[in-house]
Amino acid sequence: MKQYKAAGLNALDVYVPWNLHEPRKGVFDFGDGNTSQFSSFLNITRFLTMAREEDLLVIFRPGPYICGEWEFGGLPSWLLHDQPMFFRSSYRPYEERAEIFLLELLKQVKDFQFFTDGGQTGGPIIMTQIENEFGNYGYSDYPRDKDHLRFLKSVLRAGGIESLLFTSDTPSLTADWGNVDYELMTANFKWKSKSELERIKELRPNAPVLVSEFWPGWFDHWFEEGHNTLSEPDFREILNNIFTANASVNFYMFHGGTNFGFMNGANILGFGGMEVPPVYVPDVTSYDYDAPLTESGQYSPKYYTTKEMIAAYDPLYSLMDHMDPPPVSAPVTYDPVELTEVYSYKDLLDRVDPGLIERHQKPVSMEQLEVNQGNGQSYGYIVYRKSVDLSPGTTIKIRGHIRDLLQVMVNGEMISEPILSAGHLLSRFGSWAIRDSEFVVPEGVTCSPCLLELMVENLGRANFGVPHTFNQMKGIWEGDILVDNVVVDGWEHIPLQLTGQMIQSIQDWKMNSENSVLGPKLLRGTLTVEGEPRDTFFDYDCSTCQNWKHGAVFVNGFNVGRYHQAGPQKSLYIPGPLLQTGENEIVVFEQYSGESVARFTDTPNYGELVNGQQ
């Protein structure tokens, strides 16, 4: 917050993720619920208090849908447990749960408003958003469900929100289709800034202009060729156009940060319901966004450009005192860590409570399971298990699409090929991009019966799209599984949620061997930190790091996120506060291969830089 203040900013913009604050139906966490590794970050009242202490105002964006390249756009996956479900609509079962969440949230924040007619005043919240980019939630120019927006507006008012309400969309794409009752309409854009500003003035000629999202960079997807950026000259030109139009601006993002854990979102390629292969594209772990502040909080040239231009355009700037940007410690390269212990895929499955394993005649999605007190499985992996006869040439066919990434395991060993490139997405079995995909059992596999296990990874639910794309359950559920063209029913469903708590409970680690079996495994070692812990990056791009193919890294039980050799990202951010002076547990869940040493670097690698095109 001090870095924001030093740049000349006077307000923070904050999304509230429903799926963290209500991870199970009726179970709320505002910092003291211990519901996930994120619990300590969920104290919204402390956050608002800190903003007030730093003399920063707050633009409050409570959702219930937030987008944000966050898993499912902030929606909780348990909404998928009961079918049918129609998201972001007037469908009553959805609105009932959205209202319950919003009213619980508003109890926490209503006394932090800048102005109320009879309650607390002097808080930081000056405006509150109704939903998010609702104009995009539909097809072509067909009318949007504005009754739903009016419902959300009524809930905000009933919950005590008296502040200015607003909506946000890109004016040239969706006009005012996502606005309701002429509440303040704001603009989101990067390119074509002049025409976007002209368009919003046409739509609302007598209203103040706020660019609620100026995108100073962009996000990345796994399997893309490079890291999306916006050059400093382009950034400067767009910001100048905004200021010249006498508009206010919010930078989305000023600091992007990281999609820790399994909380990255995804996108559907295409627009307005027209889709382009491979259609579904998951976001990378880093949310650096090429923002003015980097993923690790370092100052980029755009930070100083922002500071300079605010000083030049803000008529009140010279009347106030301004602090210097506070110093930020640079990341460091820690010594390599020998991963001396291993925990096999078979051992991992054996740790799953037998009471959580379900048997279904037809394969169902992870969300349809009864785990987590009947809320279904939200994140991680699901394994479909069945004893069948296999021999070289046997075919395994999965009707529909796999959601999202599948590995074929026979008697605890992987027999399918890894998916490591964009080309593999369209050609190799196990990819979500192939419909009715078929696998041929290779030579050397003969058993009667074989223990066949199909391990499917949820790579993150899409956070943006049109109505039909939000019914996105994970696993195998779109059709039957066939062996040699015969439908096979009666599958065990094993929820492998792979939490830090689960990993830290393991006591019976084995000694690691260079000859460990290919396929999923946990690898563990100890990082010793001397002095004050500093930020660092897990390096999987160095010459001796290439066997880190795909998986996730846990630091002292905290899942810092996924890695994948497909890139473009080739390093994984580890914040210093996750480390401690002395010994630190480093655990890598590698799905394909693995190394015996974990290496670290002080320099992030987001892939080849690509400046966005107009």
C-alpha cells in the first residue's frame, strides 16, 4: 500500500473471491476459519483498516462473480454439485446462494464506507461494483439478464451499501448492455483508448468518466509462445489519452501477484460463443501482468512513469506531501536443495481415506462427489479406477472431452505420453482438446486383470465466457469409458485433493532413487535459510532442470502453484514470508519425470516477451 501511495495513487481496487470466503456451502471464512492455506489472507476488515491507515480510498468489487483470471471467476465450485445450475442469472437457486454470501460479506464491510446516511462515516469505501463485465455475459447483442443486476443491486442496498454503485465493461464491445438503472458506467480497455473514451462519453454524456480497468499489460496461458507485455511508450501514450480526456483511472493491475495453489483461472478462446481450438486455455501461475509493480513487488519503469504523469496531471498533487517509494529487497538465489526423499503415486492413493472413495456406475465429475460435507471436490486431481484385462493393442476410449489433463496408470506406473507442447494438445491422448480420444496400450503391458487408473487434473475453471461455458465440471463425465469398444461401468472415484495439510501429514517417506518410476510422485528436501528470508524463484528452465515437466511446488506446506515445461512461464515465485530462518520443507509434486535437485534463481523467467498488438 505504501508503494501505491508513493506513486501518487489515492485509492485501491479490491475484488472479493466468493470461493475463498465460502469454500463450502454455509461455511464462511473472513480470516479465522482455517478453511484453506489462504485463511490468514481473508481478513477483509483488517485490509480495509490498513487502507484507511495509509489514507487510501477503496473501490469495492464484491462480485459475486469477479473474473480476475481467478479460479471460476471467484464462484465456488460447490454450486456445480447440484444440477442444473445457471450462473450469473435470475435462476433462483443461484440468486439465493449469491444473496446469502453477499449479505454475510456486507456485514463485514458496511461500516467502512466513506459516507452513510445514519451509520459509520469516514471509512475508505467510496464506490461499489454491481457484478462484473456483465455486458460480455451473453451472445451477440441479445438482451442481458438485467433483472439479475437489479437483484444484486437490491441485495447491496439491503446489506447497507449506500456508496456510489457502478458497472464496468468495454464500451466499444458491449455498449451499455451490462449497465442497469443508469448507475455509473465505467470503461475497461487497453488499446484504442481514444475511441473507447469517446464511446463512453456518447453513451453517458453527462456522467464523469472513470476507466475502471486500464490494462497496463496482460496475462498468459500455458502452452502460449510468449509473455504478454505492453511497452512503456505504449503505456505512457494510453495513460496520457486517459488524463487528456479528464478521466479518472484505475490500473488493472498495478500489482498482479501470483495465482497461488490451484487458484488460477482459464479462458475460452473465441468471442460471443464462437470457439477456436484448443478452446480451453488455463492461465499460468504467475500474474505478473507486466504491471508497474512486478510479481515480487519490484519497481518497473511503468511505476516511475505513473508517478511522473500523476504528478503532472493531478491539480492537487503540489498541495500534498509525498513519500518516496519504500525500499524493496531484491530476490535471491538460494543454494540447490537435494531432494533425498520420495513418496510414490501408489502411496499417495493409499493415503486417501477409504471413506472418501466412491463407486459410480458411470464416471462422474469431481464436483458430483459427496466429499467435503457434500460439497464435492473443488481442486486437484480425481482418479478413476477399475480392474480390466489389458494387452498390447487394447484400446481405451473416452467419449466427449477430458476435463482437463489425463494420465493413464497401470498397476501404479504411467503408460501414457506426457503432454508438453501446444502440438501435443491436439494430438496426444489425455488432452482436453480432443473429443472422443483413444489410447492404444503399448508393448510391454500385459496383465489379467490390470489395475487401470485414469488420473485427471483440474487445471483451473474458466473465469470468463458466455453462459454455456460456465457449466464446467472437471474429470470424466461427458460420456462413457470404453475398452476395446465395450462400455465399462462401475468405476471407483478417488479424490486426490493434494493439500499442503495432506503432504505435511506424511511420515513414511522413502529414500529417493535416480531410478524412480516415471509418473506422479512427491519429492522432498530441506532448504536452509540463513538470516532474514528473502523472495526467490523455483527454477525449472536451467540446463539441469529440464526434467521438471509438470506439477506443483509446496513450501512449508503452502502450495505456491503449478509449473509446466510448456511455458511460457519457466520459474515459480516463492515469497520470502513463506520461508523461515533455518530449515524449510520443499516438496515438489512432479507428474511425469522429475529431478533429484531443486534449484532457485533470483531472476523470474516468464518466457519470451511479446508486446500486445492493437
